[in-house]
Amino acid sequence: MALCELYGVTRDFTLKRPAQKAVDFTLKSQNPNLGWRYGIKDSHNDTSVTGWQVLALKAARTAGLDVPDAAFAGAQRWFQRATNTEGRTGYLSPGSGSSMLAANDGKFDAVPCMTAVAVVCRIFTGERLSSEAVRSGAKIVADSPPAWSGRKLNFYYWYYGTYAMYQVARHWKGWEKDMLAAVMPHQRDKGCVDGSWDPVGEWCLQGGRVYATAINALTMEIYYRYARQEDVAKR
């Protein structure tokens, strides 16, 4: 994703080949007509890894690199398979729990993280904003906004939730208000950690201060990364 976005922004010709090679590897790793997990065509899929691959391929296509429609269609099939009748998407199966670190078991409240992943990725792979799956999933995410509370700190969820809510404009204003109230006041502004966020969220045990700062910075950039899909359609 980083390579593709950098090439898309700079048009530096030296980046095109390595970016396309990265895309080709992602495509070769996809399970036939479905999503991704940690292996190469290993017959296992999960919503979290599939979401990251969709964002990478979205960045690639926006940059003008070669991405076949079949890759997005396969990802859509996985999100359909992993979503229950209420619109809640699971990590490995319909409506199941989210991805998690075993060491954090019981320390954080559950949030609809995989549903947020599915909503934005459904939109980015061409599903209509008016589809029942997007509408019901977006409502589930909107009903669980960001809050800087010890058991609710999940920066990964805030990132995907902000992506999804920005695309589903009717939920955006309320989410934006809560997101800004949660993130902005807690950026450190003194000493050697100036500009960073403390590693207090659910995934920070793995990624530390660098992860916390990077993911929150990315969340703040959602406004600028991609146009709303409905706006694209109008043009």
C-alpha cells in the first residue's frame, strides 16, 4: 500500500516496477475467488488480512497499476460469506468475534472492527452504498463510536471505522465529532514523545508507540486519501 500510494502521488518512474511486483505478489497470494490470510493460496481467509489487501489494491488501481476486477470480486465474496443476516462481519466466520491478541483476552471491550473493514472494502470493491449489507454494517459501526476509555481503546477499529463512516456520509458528522474528541486531545506535545500517541490501545502491545502514532495519523488523513465513492459516481 505504501509503495502504491507513493508511486501514485509522486509518479516517480523508479517506483512503478517494485509497486507492480508487490501487487502481483498480493494477487498470487489470494485464495481463488475469495480473500487472503497469512499464507499463499492456503485455503484460509480472514477479514482483517483481506481488508489490508483490498486497501493495497485500491491504492494500486488509483495509481494506475494493473489490478484485475477478479481480485475485488473475490474479496467481495469473502465479505459476503463472513457477514451474518444482521450485517455483522466476523473475523473467520459470519458474525464471529474480531481479530485479537491472546495476551489481551478480557482486557478490552468488543467492537465491530471487522464490520468496519467489510463496509469500507465492500464500497471500494464496487458495492453500492445503498446495498443492505453496507447500510446495516454502517449502522452497526455508527452505533459504536470512538471513545478514549481504557476498555474501548482500539485504534485499528477507529481507523477502519473512520474510513467507512467517511464513505457513508449520513453517519459521518457524528462519527467525526467523536473521533476527533477521542484522538486529538491525547496526542503528546512535550519532551521526546512530542507528536506521538501513547501505546495504550488494544494492538499496542504488538506495535508500540510507533504503531499507535502511525495508525492515528492515518485516521486523521482519511479526509484526504480517497474521494467519496458517491461523489465519484456523480462526476
